[in-house]
Amino acid sequence: MPNAISKKEYLARDIIAGTTIAMIIIPQSMAYATLANLDPVYGLYASFIPVAIAALFGSSRYLATGPVAMVSLLTAVAITTLASGEESLYVPFAIMLALSVGVFQITLSMIKAGKFIDIVLKEHVILGFTSAAALIIASSQLSKVFGLNKVSLHDLFNSSSLLESTPINSSAVFMSVIALIILYVFKNKLTRYQFFANIAVLSAVVVTIMLSISLGYNGPIVGAIPDGLPSFSLPQIDISSELIFMFVIHTVIISFVGFMEAIAIARQLEQKEAGKNSNGVELYKYPTPVNSNQELFGQGLGNIASSISGAYPVSGSFSRSAVNESVGSYSPISSITTMLIVMFTLLYATPLLFDLPKSTLGIIVIFAVVPLIRINKMSNLYNNDKQKGAVSWITFFSTLIFPMLSIELFSGINTHIWTGIIFGFLLSLIIERKPATT
């Protein structure tokens, strides 16, 4: 970081990267907070202090930490289960989950478990799980897109009765289409300039807010967002002995899935070569090697910071990390810049988000997770390796089916998406001991 401060070229790249990520993370974090069954402001809280802390103590130059879709979904499942549907307990449980995830990740880093996690958590199991979870996430956002009550994957099989009880809001659909067009065009058509992809999410938010105000939008909106910084404290909550087991299960799953997502992103970006100028000279130094244990430590501290900030578990984001890599971010100053802009937003700019249609947030989430549904990759894996491919597909279907079956395993403990990844992991241990067949 001292080099970045002393050299204007490095400092400029960090500030540009941090500003660009802020334009993405502010609307994106609000959308992910709603996915976690929390108010949008908690996404902003999770995008504040944790962003800088994880960058300062992690090993990756590019990894951008904050709210992400997969961890947000796992958080929603956890707090809904732990609170038994009592919404007033969602926030306290989410905060305590962030704390427990952080402590667990730091503990793992202290015992040098980073490389062990890489070996134990199979990539093909994660592939099947994330593909199914992304499908569940996308389906859960259809309620926002169509202005309906909350829609689950199970509801889609009985769509006629759903539409009879809750008619589609045409205004919400209109805003969804506008937001989708903006995201698609900026990210997939205007590919000559990276700038358009970087401002796609912000542009969708700004345009739909302006349309919401000018057209007298009558669909669901975000509404008032509390201004000011979060209160840096932990909630007073008693976790009964009956809930301890489930709390530990959710902590372990969020910790592992969140870390696997973060370390995969860090390593993928580490392998990219540094950009070069017209003379073939590298524009910036090659990134320092990513260290699993150091990254665990950084992610753990980031989650503890999130809990103290009154938010929920965080992890590394590929889309935001890719911005750091594309700009040539040099140091944590990039993340500190993002933190300062989010702080300014919390202090002064939240009233500007009052008229933001919730349908826009739904489209932002769907657009982010659809690429995670990697059916072709699972099919190719099955063609090349029957054992791993079979485990990946079985994990995929079990992650979809277990939440709908909701089988009671123990008193008060029912199957959900977390059961899918555990089932896939156990299956991989059993099947992959046997000789592969082709």
C-alpha cells in the first residue's frame, strides 16, 4: 500500500477501481439484502466496513468482498429457519451468523486449514450446488419482477392458482423489462468499452428511479431507507439449546461456501497476466500469490466487521473483483475508496433511492445469478468423467428437491438447500472411492 500512495499512477488506478465498484455495489448490495430476507439498508451496511477490512487483511490484490448472491440465499434460509418465521428475529440472527462465520473462518486460518478445505470441498459438488442454488435464487426474484407476493420454485408448478390469488402488476413488469434491456445492452452489446459494463447496474437503477417518479409508478418500491451510519454493536439474543445444532450447521455451510467462492475468484484472477502498454511493458506488477490461509483470515475479519456493522455474512464477488483486475487495482486503497463512497451514500444519499422499484432489484439479482446455472459444464463433466459428473448432477437435483420435500430429519430440523450440498459431499466420498467407469 505505501507504493500505491507514493506513486500517482497506482493511486489513480485504485481510486478509479474503487469508485467503479461503488457504483456497482450500492444497488447490487441492496438487491442481495432483499434476497437475504432483510431490508435493503443492511446490504449497504455489509458494503461499508467489511469491504476494506477483508482487502487489508486478505492476500488477493483483486478480491472485492461484500454481499453476494449465494451467501445471501444461504443467510435467508438460515435466519428463516432459526427464527421460525418470526421476522423481528431475522436481523439479530443474521448479525450473529456473520459473527460466528467470521470467528469460524479465522479459527480455520489459525490452524492452517485453507489447503485442507481446497482438497475436501470438491469443485464438482460446488458446481452442482451453485447451479441449483442460482436457479432457486432466480425463481425467488420473480415475485419482484411481476409485482407478486413472494414466489418460490415450488409455486411455479402451480402458477395458475398463484396468478388467481395475486394478479400481475403491469407497472412492475414494465420496469423489469426496462432494467433488463439496460443491463443486457450495456453488458453484452456495448462490449467495446468496459465502461458501459461497469455502469450497467447503476444505469438501470437511475433510469428506473427517474421513470418511477415521472410516470407515477404504482408498483412496489424500496421506500424510505434509514440514513446515517450503522450502530456498531451486537444484538442481545438468546439461542436456545434446540437451535444450537442448526446454528452451527448454517455457520459451517456459509463459511465453507463463502470461502470457496472467494478463493476461486482470487485464484482465477491471479492467473491472468498483467496488461501491457504499446511497448510491451507490463502496466503494473504481477499480483502476489494468493494464500488460502491468509484469505480465510481476511474473509473472517470481514465477516466479524459485518456483524459489528449490523449486517450479515459476506464473501468475494466475481463481478466486482473483475473490475479491480480490469483496471489494474494495485492495493487495498481501491476497497477503501469504495468504503468511503458507501459511507457518503449512507450519510447523505439514501433519500434518492426512495422511488427505486423493487422489480429493478429483482432483475439485478437474476441477471447476476443466471451465469451461475452451468448446465453445459455439468453435462460436459459427465461426458468426460462419469463419477464426478454423476455427483454433480445428483447434487444439483437434491439441492432443488430437498427444500420442496422439507423432510424432518430431527425435531424441528427439516431438509433445505443446505442438505443438498452435504448430501453431494457425502456422495462424492462414497462414489469416488470406487474405480471410475466410462
